[in-house]
Amino acid sequence: MSLYSKYLTEDEQLIIDAAEEFRSDVLEPRVMTDLEREICPMDVLEQMRELGFTNASVPEEAGGFGGSMTLQCALDATISQASLAMAFMGCSNPIATLLARVGTPEQIELFMPGLLSGQGGLGFTEPNAGSDSSGITTTAVKDGDEWVINGQKTFISYINVFDYFLVSALTNETEPGGASVFLVHKDTPGFKVGSMFHKIGLHGSNTGELFFEDMRVPAINMIGKENHGLRYVLAVLDSCRLANAACAIGIAQGALEKATMFAKQRVTFGKPICKHQGISWYFAEMEARLSAARSLVFDVARDCDEGKNITAGAAKAKWIAGQTAMFVTDRAIQICGGYGLTEDFGVARLFRDARVIPIVEGTDEVLKIVISRDVLK
């Protein structure tokens, strides 16, 4: 039985069982050889697609498994114990899920096969518009049956992996929030890749810049209603934030398990270090915080599955889980001492991945604004 069994149906538990086997047999051996060298192992991603992890939460009628948000969170937590990048990349398909919800029948027929097989990345962040999604300057101007897009995006992940990107652009520059979203294929003329970034964590995610220079996309590539793109951006971010929170508890669980194994074997002053009161209290703190964060994440996932608004809940979960992951991984390094600082041991990697969570898909500061608005409304 996994840590998440009580939240899952029998069919969903079978998927998590497969994910745990995949993590130990396939993914973990590749982390040091590929991911830590910023190489995305495409064969590993393809196996995740074949196992159904990528499209687990895509509606069944659209070609996915039709699983719950609870299942996606369990998948994210399971895979992120080994690699945050592969959890982000291989455990969800938010654009396909959005298309299934708001796309026209023609759009679903045209784009869904490519999204199910090649997935899609999010093209929202700009040099001066990260946390402020409404502050974008990329524009889309209508020209006949096409839209001409010009602008820049940055900190876009999986540039060399995904085929499609959901790009936000201003379609009405005279009114606040007059933005729309477009599904753009990477081979579209005018779609250009800029510099790639080297990060302390999330290795293997191929993160960098995108430039659009007179990039023409057909009108059918606009997803949802014109000038209503911000609401779609925020809807995607809600589910992504909850998935990030699930990844955070997976990272923390991985660090806790490594530290536990080490502390039971490492002997000082005639006994395993876990028998020393000071060290044992570290484990009490780590387990208590992790249990609380896990419960919050899956409570919000249940709310999502019941059709409730999770904007504030996802913000709470991501903030608490992110802080928990940083605390637990820091304690794990302290427990493991010099070994915790080495690359081969694995705790340092989890520590770096944990530091990513409070920044991506909404910083902690933005999350607190979202939460306080909900409390004070």
C-alpha cells in the first residue's frame, strides 16, 4: 500500500503501483546519468506516456484515462521523489485538459491527437510579467483569418521537448485584461528559441526564452473566447499549483526516506544516530509537517474533483507544501552530514528541487495575496 492509497480508487491505485515500480526500476538509475547533466531522457518520457501517466487526468472522451485530480497529485508525488523535472513533464497534460473543457469540436479534432502524443508547454511568463499574468506585452493582431503574434516569453520549460505551447497575447490593448491564448506549434514560422538557462534545480527541464516575430497562426488556434484568455491562464495555474504542491510532498518524502535509511545505519558514540534525542526530534518535525502538508494537498484535490473552486485552496497547498519541502530537505542534509552534500547521495538534488517550488507557477508572495483575498472578501 502506498502513502496515497486511502485517497484513491482501486483502479487508480494500480496506476500508482506502476508509477512506483517505474520510479525505482527506470527513472532513478537515469537521474544521475542524464537529468543531473541537464539532459532530458526522451525514452523515459515516452515510457511515461505509454504507461498513461501523461494523460491520466485528461477526460476519457478526449483520449485520456479520465482520472481524478487526486490521481494526478498521487502521480506527481510518486515521480517527484526521484525527479521534479520528470514529474512536471510526464505526469500531466494541462493544455489537453483545458482544450477538452473549452475547445470547439473542430479544435479538439485538429489539436488533441498532437497534444496527447507530444504534449504542450505554457507560454505565459515574460521578462516583466511573471507573477502579474495581466502585465504581458506580447501582442496578437488580427489579419484576415490569421493572428500575427509578436513578443517575447521567458522561463519557458521543456522548449526542446514539447511540440505545442499555449501562448498568451494582448488582443485588445485598450482594455485591461484584454488578452487571449493561442495554441502554437514549435515549427510555426516566426517561432524562435532564445537563450537556455542553467538552474540550481529542476534539471533536465530545458528552460529558456521564446521569441515571436510576425508569427502567423490561424484563427482556429485561439483557444476559448477572444479577450478572455486571462481566465484560462488562471484556471491552468490553479491545477498546476496543486500539482506543484503534490510534487513538493513527493520531494519531502524522498528526502525523509533517504535520511531515515542513513540515520538507522550511521553509528556514533556506540549507537545509530537516530537513537540520539536531538536527531530523533528532527524526524518528528519532518514527519509531522509532511503529514499535515499531504493532508492539505489531497483535501484540495478532493475539492477539485467535486467541482469546487480551488483557487485559494491550491495557493494554500502550494505555499505550505513548498515550505515543508524546503524544511524537510534541509533537515535531511543536516542529518546526513557530509554525505548529504554529495551529488551521488541524492539529498542535495532534492534540496535544490525543493527550492524551485516557492517560485514556479506563482511565488509564495503571490500565493499569500490570493489566500488573503479569499479570507478578507
